[in-house]
Amino acid sequence: MVNLNTIKPKNNRNYYLALGLEGSANKLGVGILKHPILPSHESGDNSHHCQAEILSNIRDTYITPPGEGFLPRDTARHHRNWCVRLIKRALEEAGINDPRNDIDVICFTKGPGMGAPLHSVVIAARTCSLMWGVDLVGVNHCVGHIEMGREITQAINPVVLYVSGGNTQVIAYSENRYRIFGETLDIAIGNCLDRFARTLKIPNAPSPGYNIEQLANKCKNKDQLVELPYTVKGMDLSMSGILAYIDSLAKDLFKGNKKNKILFDQKTGEQKVTVEDLCYSLQENLFAMLVEITERAMAHVNASQVLIVGGVGCNVRLQEMMGQMCKDRANGQVHATDERFCIDNGVMIAQAGLLQYRMGDVVKDLKETVVTQKFRTDEVYVSWRE
Amino acid sequence: MSQEIVDEVAKYLTSNIPIVPISQGAEAVVFTTTIHPYIPSSNNEKKEKFIIKYRPTKKYRHPLIDKSLTKHRTLSESRILSKLYQIDGIKVPKLIACDPYNGCIWLEFLGEDLPNGFGFSNLKNFLWMNAKDPYNDCVKDTLYKVGQQIGLLHWNDYCHGDLTSSNIVLVKDEDYGTNWIPHLIDFGLGSTSSLVEDKGVDLYVLERAIISTHSSFADKYNEWLIQGFSDVYKSKGKQGNKKLNEVLKRFAEVRLRGRKRSMIG
């Protein structure tokens, strides 16, 4: 039996307040979240229904020039520079004057992610904790995404497709773990899109994937596709080969290599394929693979709901395709959120962290706050579900 | 199964071929029918049933991707089935007809309904039926034979790709009333491969499937499966023993990998 109300909030309030700090990649997020005490939480699996209230959700993204990715060292410097300012702003927005008394718990990303950025954020978390005397909770980034998605969409027990810059996983819950049914064998989908955006030298703001999506929308000849490898392996997939291939096509296109018959008409020398076509084909191909493995997982565990989380989850085309797939299955439903919650943010860390805190799982010694680059989704014991 | 898909299949098959839906997987829908695609139905006095496996168009993906995948997978499944049917000892359903462009194959119907409402006679339902007396001789014998089937498959350099207890159908042995003969079905992810890696992964997938659906008795079950598997290789002499060691060694390695490495994000 799950009871989320055993740990009482500070000062006999009837709500909890959590500060969430996220910085596992190039986004620095700070969020403050409020959970009222609900009688429905005394028993039963109601962790998807916390009536969470978002008091502030601030994000600052480290954006590199076109054609460049973000390096760990520079990203960490960005996070160090902005962390204090963002926390101050978040507290102000939430109307918290005295964090010592008002905040129940500080949640930080424990992993997975890039080492240096994780480190700079956890230092801020430790400092705040010592300064204010507030408990700390370390959160798995992926579980943060899942819990936020469940809270926003109220999906009870969905198959989760987690797609972002560093992760591509199909996850389903069973016996207190978020189990991974399928995942990428090499690079993540966001990584694939980002690196292709770098080859195209298109801007990294607001995000490379978004710009690829816009280019794909501009594709004029949607009946034709540039044929790309389709690499689904059971419930897993592989994307490095697709990237290498489409990269080579893009380079040939920029160089004007007329010998390439896919890109240029061999008789007239006319260009057959545009950058927009390449973006469109890449998206269609990658997303078809994602939807296929999701459908496999759904058939395997007999689920009817899908929840899409992670940065790539904002892509409208992906949501559309998932919706179509669900329509063809009995009672299929698709749940997705918008960029505020899809892209890395502090609130999701606060949501998962607060659930953990309410189950009594807090850091007892600063030694436990060491961050880690490798931290699998299924390593977390999900005590707040049944 | 959504009505739209049933309508799509009915339209493709025309109203002359009555169909009864059985199941919907991720990729295909399965029906039974009493009509043979090319033998006149007046010959079908025994009211024999046939399986129609249809891969519906996936509207979510681009029509070009969909067409090429449907064609490729239907064709490769049919090819593997027809090749396997020719090999002595391997039990697979007989391929009757195949239409790769429309994603449709006709197969011989196998199996029956288990007594006491335990459903269709696949290995999964059979093991659940026997859950009260999980280690009886019939179970042992059946699992041993399943292991033999997989051993033969691998020995002939084929891989199944999706070995689960629901992809193994049991057929009553006509000579010995209580015995079951396992048949392998669903070669949608099948391939020909001489790599130990693919075989190791195949065995690992089966082991995981048994553990997740029959967890309490999985140790013994997997032991019997591997026994049957090994005996096929051992019967092939010195070379068989050598290959067996390679496959089992890789199987142990794949198992250690778990589900692969951690990712960053």
C-alpha cells in the first residue's frame, strides 16, 4: 500500500514545496512545485494525480553558433554563471521570501547526463541545502520526465516513449520499476537530428530539432522520399548508420557532386533533391521507426496509452504519427506535452523528487549526492507506485 | 482490433472469403478462413481451416516506407517458411500462398483449443494450464522438444528473431494421444544467419520471455529448453559439439550484457 502523506510538510502547512534543479545537458532549469495534501494519496496508486501547482518554471539554454555542438566544459561554465540568478528569479516568481522555512526539499538531477554540467548544478544544490538547512533528493532524469508527463496528462499506466538528445527508450512500468523494453543501440534520436543540423549549419536556437522540423514542413515534394536505411531490430533501433548516410548526401549536395545520381539528374545535371527534402525524409524515416517499436511494446504489454516525453516529443509530426498509430489500435490514446514540460526543466525534477521525498527517500549524507553520467531508468526503485 | 482494419482486409479478400479474426500483433492481424486460395472449396469436405496473416497499411508512416517494408517482410517471412518446411525435423506451418505487395500470406492452420477454457494451444497457454503441476513429464517432454526445434533451426543457420512462448504452437501427436509436437510460427523477424551472435541473442530473447511470463518455474523450464537445444548439436558429432560451445558461450555473454549499456541524456 502506497501512502504519500506519511512525511508531514514543514510548519504544519497543508502543502509541500519543492525546488528542482536540472542541468544534465545544455539546458539549465529551475522550477518550484507545490503539492497539496490529498486524502486520495493515503492509499492506492494515485501518484499521477497530485494536483501539482507550478509556481515557477525557468529555463536558460546554452546555445552554440550554427555548426557547433555544446562542449561539456563550456556548458558547465554556462550553468555556473546562471545558476544563482535563475534560483533567485524562481524564488521571486514563486513569492518565496524565506526558503529556510518555506521549501521542504531541494531536488537535483543525479544522472544520467554530461558530467561537468551535472557537477556544477549539484554544487548549487548542496550549497542551498547547507545554507537553508533543507533536505536534498537526487533524481533520475528519465524518471523526472516520466513523472512530469504522467502528472500533466493524467495518463495512468502508459507505455512511455522517451526521446531526447541523449536518450531513446521505450519504457513500461512493472513491479516498481520503469522497465526498458526497447532502446537505441548506438546514438539517440535527438543526437542524430542535432548532428544533422550541424552538418546543414542551421541555427541551434531555439533548438536544432525544431529547425529541422520547420525545414521539413517546407518540403515541396512530399510524395517522394530519399530512401534511407530502416534499422529496427526487434524492439531496439539503431541510428548511427542513417546519420552517416544522410550526412554524406548533404555534403555531396553542398559540394555539388554531380556524380551522385540520387541528388542530381545524370542527363541534365539538374538538382533533384533539396535540403528540405532531406530533412523531411530523415524525419519520416526516424519517426516511423520510433512509432513501430512503441507499437511493438504496446502489443507486448497489452497497453492502450502512450505517453511521449523528452525534447523530441515536442515534434508535432511525431505526435501526429503516434496518434494515427493509436487510432488503429483498440482504445488507443496518445498523450504528449508541450515544450514547457517536454524539454528539460526544473519542475520535472521537483515532481519526481517530491514523490521520492514523500516516500521518505532523502539524502542522509552529502556523500550520496555524487552525480553520475550513467544511471539507467530501471535502476530506480519506484516506491510511489504499486 | 479496430473495425477499419477488419474492413480493409475484408475489402481486399472480397466477400467470397469469410474471415474470423483471432489476434492483432504489432505488425500483423491474423484471421482464420475455410476457403483455400486455389483448391475448389468443394474438395474441402473436412472443413479444414486456414490462417490468413495480413499486414495492414500503417497509416502513420509514409506510403513509400510502408510499401517497401510490407513487401520486404512478407516476402522474407514466406521465403524462410518455405525453406524451413523442406528441412527434415523442423516443424513449421505449410505456406499456401503469398501476396507480398498486399502483405498477405495463407498458411496451414495448426493447433487446437486446450481443455477447460485455457485457450489456444500455444506454449504460453499450455504452461499456464500446467501451473498446478508445473514439473510433470508432459511439460518436460514438450519443452525438451521445443529446445530441439530451436536447435535444428540454429543448426541450419536460421534465426527466429522473436522467440516467445506465444510464438510456439503445440499440435497433438496423432500416434501418442497425450504428447504434443511443438511448431514454430511467426518468422516476421526471422533471418538466415551463421553468426553466433544472432543465435545467442535468439536464445536470450527466449529466456527473457520465459522468465517474464512463467517466472516461478523459469529456471527448470529454461534448463529443459537448453537440454533439447544442446542434444541436437551434440548429435551432429565433433563439429556439432564445437559449435554448441560457441553458441552457449556467446549466450552467456549476451546474458551478462543485460539490456546493454547506459545512455547519457
